Amino acid sequence: MSSGFDTPTVLISFPGEHEAAAVVAALNEQGLYATVTGSFSAGFRAEAPSVVNVVVKSSELKAAQGVLDEYQLADVEIDWSRVDVGEPEE
């Protein structure tokens, strides 16, 4: 029987694929394997709600949570009033 050490574990869930893909990229950049589940059904225009899960190995869950915390903190710390987005196109 498996000890569950490397069983897939949901780290976080999102309503859409774009947010989940960004988290997966951040985790992969730190050397942690992550993938998404539920992305096929999330794009459907149906009445049933669906979610996209970011899944990591159980053995890497703590490290992945640390990366996720840093990723979310970095997103919050952006001072958009200081970001030059250029001139609007006509």
C-alpha cells in the first residue's frame, strides 16, 4: 500500500485556467512539479460551476505553499500608481 508521500494533493483552486497556469509556472520555476486538473470543463458555458485545481506532490506541499504565499504577496505588493503602462492606443 502507498504511504501517500507523493500522492497528488490540491494546493489551491481557481474558477479559471489562467490563474492556475500562472501559479503552476511559478512553482515549476522553483523546481516543484505542479499541474492543473479541471481545465477542460472550466471553459464550458454551462450552468454547473467548475474549478481548476493546482495539484502538487504531497511531499512538496509545504514547499509549494511557501512559493504560493510569496507569489500572492508579490502580486499584492505591486504599486500600480508607479507602473508606466504607456499611452492609450486610439
